[in-house]
Amino acid sequence: MHTTLVSVDQLKALRDTKARLMVFDCTFDLMDPASGERQYLQAHIPGAVYAHLDEALSDKGLPDANGQQQPHADAASGGRHPLPSREKFAMWLSSVGFANDMQAVVYDRNGANYCGRLWWMLKWAGHEAAAVLDGGLQAWQAAGGEVRSGAEASHFQSNFELGPPLRKLVTTQQVAGALGSGAVTLVDARAPQRFRGEVEPLDPVAGHIPGALNRPFAQNIGADGRFKPAAQLREEFDQLLGGRDAASVVMYCGSGVSAVPNVIGMELAGLTPPGLYAGSWSEWCRTPRLPIEKG
């Protein structure tokens, strides 16, 4: 069973042995939401299922009177990419034929930015056998891995059953209630200029949650496009936390997606899996009377 990362060679071995396996392509572009599926149709690992961030991995409702998209009532978070309920996510997994006895391998072309979302959601659904393809499609192709174009044949409906959550989802109320207490160490995965509030291209208010630390998600990835070695990640997270308890860490970003490479980085470093504030800045800054910090 692969539970965090899987190498290209390990994925090839899984495919060669005809293991119970489903591969997911999560390529996406926030500025052009249709481009990920276009890229998938141009080239993907044979048999891979496309997982669209907005349609499969989020639960976006209809716009309100102000034109703001609101999550469905049963969504597990707010923000720009509301997390669907575990039950709704299980229905999607069943619809693509994913079953409880399968190994999931997720990848993208974006430095694990988007496939990490599906990895985390599978853990949250109680499925341990989920791993990120280290280096993404680029590593697969560089190693001579076969790719296919066009759509894949549909899978038979399965009956995926939820298990106890294996990762911790944190709400706005929990974050707000812990501010200033020292019980939670917030880590913001956005770029430094967004964290400092100098620019904000996506949300209505600039800044960050008071007291948060900043670790842009791309810092987990080395020059070769793969996650950095465990010892290097451990050193970097120890330096970031400065003696704070790793078990207190809650990751967030703009909408709960790019925070996940930080989650994976901490786990690879051998630290306690952190919580994820899925609503993240996009939910925090739209919630009345919550404090905001800049600089």
C-alpha cells in the first residue's frame, strides 16, 4: 500500500502486476478552469480518470443576489472551493468506479498543487491507500511512461463506503475560537506578497489570519519537480515552527487547495499530520467581524 508518495517506477510496477488501482489526473488552472480537462484529453496516463477541481472536488452552489457563489447547505466548508460533504464525495467516487479495495494514485502538471486536494479528500473519506505521483505527469513522461489522448471508457458504478476520517478538517469557528490562545499554529501556503496583503488577485480583502506563519506551498518541491527529501523538509518545518508543537499546526491557503502540499511536506518530514482549514482565506475574509492582519 502506498499512502503518501508513489514514484514513477512504483506506479509502473502497480500497473504491470494488474493491481487494483485507479489513477486520477487533477490538472487544473484557476485562471482557465476548462484548460485542465483539455490538457488531460491531449495526454494522460492510460486509464486515468479526470478529477475536475470545480466540479468533482468542490461543491459550488448558485450565485446569490450579489453574484457571489454560495456553497450548498451540506458543504463541509465555505470559501471559493467549498469542500463537498463526505457523503457527496463518496457518491462521486462510486460514480467513477472507485472501490474501497483500490490503490489511488493522483497526479497533476502543477507541482502537486491540485492533486493534493484529492489525496487529502480520500484520507478524509477514510481511505488510506492514496498516494501522490511524485513529480507528476512530467516525471512519468520523462521516464518514458506511456500517455494516451482522448476520453477514457466509463467505469462501472461501485459502492464506495466511507470510513472514519484519517485527516482533520478544521472550521472557521474553530480557528477563530483558538486565535491568541497558542492552541493552534496557523501556516499560510500563499505567496509572500499575498500573505503580507500587498496584492490579492482572487479574494475581496487582502491580508492573512492574525498570527499565521507563511510557507508558500512550492517550497516543498525541489528543482527536479519532486518533493524534497524528508530530512530537508524536517529541517525547514522545524525552522518555520520555531519550537511550536507540530501537533498544533493547521494549514490554510486561499481556498483550501494549495495548502495540501504543506500537509504532505509535514507528513514526509515525519511530523504529526496537521489539520486543514479548508475554507481558508476566501472564507475567513468573507466572514463578518473576523480580524485581519497585514505585513
